[in-house]
Amino acid sequence: MVTKEAIDAALSAHAQWKKRLQDAATNGQSDFEVEIVKKDNECQFGKWLSSLSQEEKNSEDYQKIKTVHAEFHTIAGEILKLAISGQKTDAMKMLEFGGQYGVSTGKLVLALNSWKSKL
């Protein structure tokens, strides 16, 4: 079931990724695996999304969030890949204000807040 608490938890969890990715770029290592990060159904929120009823999955809000959430994970995985392969500059560029990460995160936050406002 879609709840404000579940959406708040998703916002909080995904907000932590910028710091994790910055740390990975700085240190050249991470406790997370690129292929897992790229998957939108491995995080707690992705698992929750997958568990929703078919009726909820048919909603426009769900479809939008499913798309932008998957995009977020693709970009986060790419940044992590760059970071742990020694391409710190490229990883940090994606994390910069106005970079791919910020744009993707902005879309996700807007979509989640929009969905939450309808509850």
C-alpha cells in the first residue's frame, strides 16, 4: 500500500547516495557492487515498489516513479563504476550541481513528493 511513510523513507534513503558516491570517488572503493546499484529492484524502496498491488502499479504516479527510479539507479551505478575504476574526475563531474546525478535525483524527488501530496 502506498503511504506517506514509505515515500519519506525512499526520499531519505536515496538522499544518502550522493555522499556514498562522493566517498567512492574520493577513496576509489565502495562496499556496494556496481551491478547491484544499477538495479532498481534491489534497494528497499525498489522492493517495496515491486510489492504494490496491480491497481497501484497501474497509476500514473507509479509509472512515473518506476521510470525515474530506474534512471536514478542507472546513473548511480555509472558513477560508482567510474569512481572505483579510478575515474574520479568523471565521477565527480556527474555529481556536480546540474550534472546527471542532480537532474535524476531532482526528477525522483519531485515525482515522489507529487505522489505523496495526493495521499
